[in-house]
Amino acid sequence: MDAEQFLFFEILLGIVVSLTMFFLFYGNYSSIFPVGCDSATNLLQNQFTSAEYGYANRLEGTPLFRCYGTNACFNAATAQQTCIRHWCYYYNYINGKGSQIAVQNCIASPSSNITNACSTISPTNTAALESCADSTIIANNATDIQNCAINIPSCVAGDGPYCPPCVGQ
């Protein structure tokens, strides 16, 4: 076998291994790995919810593991406040200030760093994504998107592409 054939098989093997790992992250084995989509909870599991709720950071909502349709929703009306809340929890977590009072003060009066981080609001801003549970609570008040509650048979109008389809329809 000459060098050209060897290089071809090396590249082919690399592609096969890469594709296998990619599908493992999205398949039934996702709970084994520290990252990837996991629908076990109704909370988005990323750096922000790791700080707020203590879940592992599975990078959900990031470009590689978007997880839309599993446990992430985006709503323009509530996205900025969601973003501020997430950053407040995250900053307090990494700075070792785990108190609710510090977080509430931050939410009431966010720093310029947080204001800047939340100046651009879109579904690609991980901090601006709501969890399925948050979406359901707001949707129960008829102000948000398609909801995730099994006891609500109808959808609420909004940014549906970033929320799971309604149950019962």
C-alpha cells in the first residue's frame, strides 16, 4: 500500500470515528457523557442553569448542542430579563457569592457587564433561552410560547420554533 492509499484510509477512519462520536452524543447514551442533549429534566443544562440550579453543564443551548425542542425555548418578550437573571446567577456563582440576596440585587440593578452581555437578544444567546419549566409557567399565564405542560392541550402563540411542540395536538 502506497502513502496515498494510507492517507485516504486514515482520513476515512477519522470521519467514521467523528460521526460515531457525534451520534453518541445525540443518541441514547447522552447521559453517560458530560455534554449533549438530555431531556431528563425540563431545565436547560448549561453554564447558567448549572450556577442557578446545580445541574451539570451539558452545554445545552450552545451551537453544538442546541437542544431546541427538548428543553429550551426562546421568547422575545421575556428574553432580556431571562438573560439578566441567568448572568446574575452565573456571576454570583463564579465569584463565590451564592446568596439569593446578592442575586436579587443583581437582577434589580444589573452591572454594565451583564447589560452588555444581554444587549443582543436572539435564540443564539444561550443566556436568553428559557427552560421548558419556565416556559410552562409563563404560558399558563397566556403570555408566552408553546408550552410544555401536559395538562394544557392548546398552544400559546409565540416563538414556536424554539419550543417543544404542544402535547395533545
